[in-house]
Amino acid sequence: MDNALVVQDLEKKYGKIKALKGINFEVKPNEIFALIGPNGAGKTTALRIIATILKPDAGDAILYGTSIRKNPEQIRPVISYLPEEAGTYKNMTGFGYIKFMASLYTNDPKLRQKYLETAFEIAGLEGRMNDKLATYSKGMVRKIILARAVMTRPKLAILDEPTSGLDVINALEIRNTIKKFAQSGMTVLVSSHNMLEIEYLCDRVAMINKGEIHKIGTPSELKSEFGSQNLEEVFSEVVK
Amino acid sequence: MIRFFTLLKKEVRELLTPQMILPMLIGVLALAFIGNIVGSEGKKSQTGHSVSILDLDKTDSSGLVNKIFTESGFTVDYNTDLTAEQIIKKATDEKTGTVLIIPEGFEDGMGKLEQQKILKHSVISNFSIFATTGSAAVDLTISAVNEYFSNLMMSRSIPGEDPAVLKNPVVTDKYVSLKEKTAHISIDEVTGFITTQTMFIPIVIFMIIVSASQMIAVTIASEKENKTLETLLSTPVSRISIVTAKMTAAGLVSLLMATAYMFGMNYYINGLTGGAFSSSGDSSISSAITRLGLTLSIPDYALIGISLFLSILIALAISLILGAFAEDVKKAQGLITPILFLIMIPYLMSMFIDVGTSSTGIKLLMYAIPFSHTFSASQNLFLQNYQPVIFGIIYQSVWVIALVIIAAKIFKSDKILTMKINFSKKSLTKIRMF
Ligand SMILES: Nc1ncnc2c1ncn2[C@@H]1O[C@H](COP(=O)(O)OP(=O)(O)OP(=O)(O)O)[C@@H](O)[C@H]1O
Ligand SMILES: [Mg+2]
């Protein structure tokens, strides 16, 4: 088995709106794979289906041989999902939030302790872990949520626009964390509409527009194929 | 199971925030406070009235009027040497509610068996209830005065006969029967007792159900707003745990509120009635009530509790389903309005209408609303009508099961994330869910 995730002909409609018109792609183990495209392209819809919280109208996604459609209960323990613009429980402390989320993944106190340590290290919010999450800045919230998402070392981390709305420094820190975890053995599926930034993060990208995937490849492959300086130019060529 | 408790703990924590607790505490304190104020004012009105008496007769008989008023607990300003104008002015200045003027020749006329007039002047300083009760208390004491003098006259005119028999040759001896049990008591006393014992029950039920619905609709909508629901749904916890943890937490917290409100209500009612009907009250009434079996036993309380719990669960499940339609907290609060109506109808009806004797249409409407059965349970149990209570509990259970299944179905499908109500034609097609 050489693919971590295989997405096959995924389709999803909301009422009359066709958000996904049958998309296909594969993600290799320990790869950082990005879905890039403009607002409304269908990125979030695709990620939600793979995260087992939406049901596809047609098609399936297979994670290491397990169908997300048929066996979502087996998928959930080995993935983690970071929703777009995710918030937290504002009355919890940073520590309380991490502990609560860790308890949802394991009943084993030792394992939970390991998750907590990993999360604290990633979040790097020394001195603020006992403060209410309501007092956190946007960047701090994103760090703690990302820490939560990777602390269980999932087989697949699904991150919907993990850096959107953050300043350059915070975005860089988040990207470095993601890269570090991928190198230590974690497959990552991210989405973004910021095509310039995504070049620095991803191994391969899929360009999605209006529910269809137009092009898949490494950033350098795509750039040389179209003779462009950056992925934004490639994208505007692709969707012409 | 451990994960369920993790979720439950989190839900309870989310509910027991200062924003939630503070309004409740204020409500309870306000109730107790109002009860005490009203109660102490009421007591003042029963005992602390004042009256000005101008005695122009200055005889033993007119002196007796003064004595009867003093002994009835009035603060009497007794005068013999003022004019009518002077005493009314004085009463106005001192805010004495009532002026009584006993005319000259009062005793003489009485001796000749002629009807005598005492002038009663009410001096208005305000229109509060207690001002009126002051005047009523004076009238009540005047009848005591009448009683006294009438007995005196009768025993003088018809010596050797009992004046009580002469005045009321016919009296009623009052009994109340309930299910083959009979007690020596009047029906007014029974209803008075039952009403004071039960009047706070519907209010408490109403408050609990409303607050429980609000809580759950708000928590589910705020989870949607913050995207924590999406996170939760992607974790390995079962959907049914998420649903039941939310419902249990809101149920527990509203029971806690119920207890607090019960205490507040108890203060309120004790304040109002001055503890008149509490256990230490009139012993002949309470022993008659006990003989009639008009008390609630522990199984009765258990039945009321079960019925209330089922009502809470129904309200929670409906709110959970409605909350699932809402995208944010504000919309959630709007969406639970239908539940408020469903609770309001039986609440008001239980206070003003006797369902047993109303028309079939109203009866059916009342029985169809699941909350009605909780409102009528305590009355039925006082009357030992177990059948409707048991029927109500069964009917409510059916509702609970159906609603929990629907709620779990919504959480199992992805409708929880995709459905919303916008009341526009286009999006209404989205709510066709099953
Ligand atoms: N709950 C919903 N109900 C109806 N339509 C929806 C819903 N969610 C998404 N859509 C529609 O589906 C399409 C794809 O949306 P999606 O959120 O997947 O896009 P996206 O690529 O994530 O966009 P963005 O960059 O803005 O996040 C859009 O046309 C959107 O309007
Ligand atoms: Mg999106």
C-alpha cells in the first residue's frame, strides 16, 4: 500500500448547489498535501467529508484501506480535524481544553499525559495555560487548537486554512509545526486560498475550483509546466 | 462511559457560568425578598391598624366600643373633647385611616332598643391594598361590637334564652367527603389549604422547563458558532454520548435551579401567608386534611418528580432539535419560542380552568400537550386520581423516546451541520430532512 489516502469521485450537493462534482486525488504517507482554490471552491466540503462529519452523495475516501463512508467509527480515532476559523470553549482554561480533548481520545492516563506534554510543547504558551481561553488572542487560539490536533499523532491531520487571519510570524510558526510533525511521521491534508504561502509548506498541491480539481503536482512541477513565477499565476492559467 | 462523563462534566461547566447562575440567584433572592416584604406589610395590616374614636356619649357603653377596638389590636386614639371637624383634621394630619364618632345618647338609645349610628369616616392617604384592609378590619370589629350589644339586648329582653340560638335558629355543620373518607371541615378551608400548598408548583415547573430549553438551545448553537461542534463530531466519541451528555447536563442544572426556586418560592409563600398554612398552623384544619388523605406521600412526590423529569427531557429534546437549526446563539433563542407557547398554554390553563369539566376540544388540546400532564399531576395526586397521572407518564415517555431518536438521528446524519432555517423559499427545501 503506497497511498495514505485515496479520494475517489467525491460528490456533494447542498440543496441545488453542487459543491463537489466528483474529485479524485491521492496523498502519500508523511506527505503534506494541499487543496488550493478560491472562496467557495469546495475545499471545506471536501475536508469535512474526509473528517467524517459530512456524508458524501457519491464516491468515497479510503484511509489506509478503511472507507470513511462505511466505517467512520474506525477512522475517527486515527484522524484529527481542525475546522476553518475554529474556536474553543471560552470558559475553559488552555490546560482544561487540552485535557478535555485528550480525554476524548484515550482513557489511558499515561497516554493522556503524553498527549498533554506534546500539546504543551507545541502550543508554547508558557504561563498562559491556566488562563481562560476567552482571554487568548487569535494566534494563541490557533496554536492551542493546532497543538490539540497533532498531539495524538494522528495518521492523518486535516487542517482547514490553518494560517488564515494570522500575522506573518504566527503563520510561520504554525507552518513550521506542521512541517515538523509531517517529518516525524504524520500525513497532512491542508486547505488554503493563499497560494503564495502554500508553496513553502506543501509537498504537492491540488488546484480546485467550483467543485472540480484541475491540476495536481508539486509546486515546482506546476510552475515549470506553465512557465510561471508562482502558483497564483499557474492557477489563473489553469482556470482560464 | 468514561468519555460520556468527560463530556457531561464539560457541559455542566459550560452551563454553570456566572452569566447563567447570577440571574437565577437574583430571581430566587427577589422572590424571597418580595415574599418577606409583602408578608410583613400584610401582618402590619392585620394588627397594626389605627383608629381615632371621638366619644361624644361618654358612657359605659361607648367606653366599651373603645375597649373592644383596643382589645382587637387597634391603636386607638380615644378623644372625648374634640369636635367632629377637629378629629377629622387630626386624623388627616396623623394619617390615621379611620375615624369613628359615637354620638351623644348612644347608651340611652340602646337602652330603648333603638338602632344607633356610629359615624365612620375613612381618611384617604393612598389607595394601597392595606389601606382598604384597614377599613375592612374596622368593619369586622364593628360587627364584634354589634355581636356584643345584640347579645346584651337579647338577654335583657328575653331573659333565660341563648342569644346565639335566637339569632341563628338554623346553622350548617360542614363536612367534606373524598373517596369514602369524611372530615369535619368546610370546602373553603380545603381549597384554601390545597391552593396555598400547590400554587407555587406550576410556576416552578414553568421556570425549569423554560430555562432548560434555553440552556440547551444556547449551548448547541454556541458550539456551532465556535466550530467546536465540528471538532467534537470528528472525535471518537459516539454521537449518542454527545446528545445525552448535553441533555443530562441541562437536566441536572435545571433541577438545581428548580431546587433553588423551590426554596425561594417557599420563602415567598410563607411570607405571604405568614406561615398560616404551614404544619404548625391551624391544627383542626390540618388534621381534617390528613383524615381526607389530602396529603402527598413519598410515592406521590416520586410520581411528580418523574413527570417533571419527563417534561424536562421533552423540552430538552425539542430544544436540541430546534437548536440544531440555529447557526448562532441569537437565532437559537428565537427558535425556542414555540416551546414557550407549548408550556404557557397548560401553565395558564392549569391556573384558570378546570380541565375535567371543560369542553372536549380543550380537553384534547390539553392532553395532547405533553407538558400538561406535569402541571395537573400534583392536583390529581392530592385527589388520589392515579390513573391520569400514570397515563400522563406513559404518554410523556413515548414523546421522550420519539424525540431522542429524532435528535440522535440528526446528530448521526450531517444535517446538524448543514440544515438551517432562513425562512426563504430557496433554503426551506433544505429542511426537508427525513
Ligand atoms: N451548509 C451549506 N449550505 C449550503 N451551501 C453550502 C453550505 N456549505 C457550503 N456551501 C456551498 O458549497 C460551496 C463550497 O463551499 P466550501 O465551504 O466547501 O468552499 P471553500 O472552498 O471552503 O471556500 P472558502 O475558501 O470560502 O472557505 C459554496 O458554493 C458554498 O456556498
Ligand atoms: Mg472553506
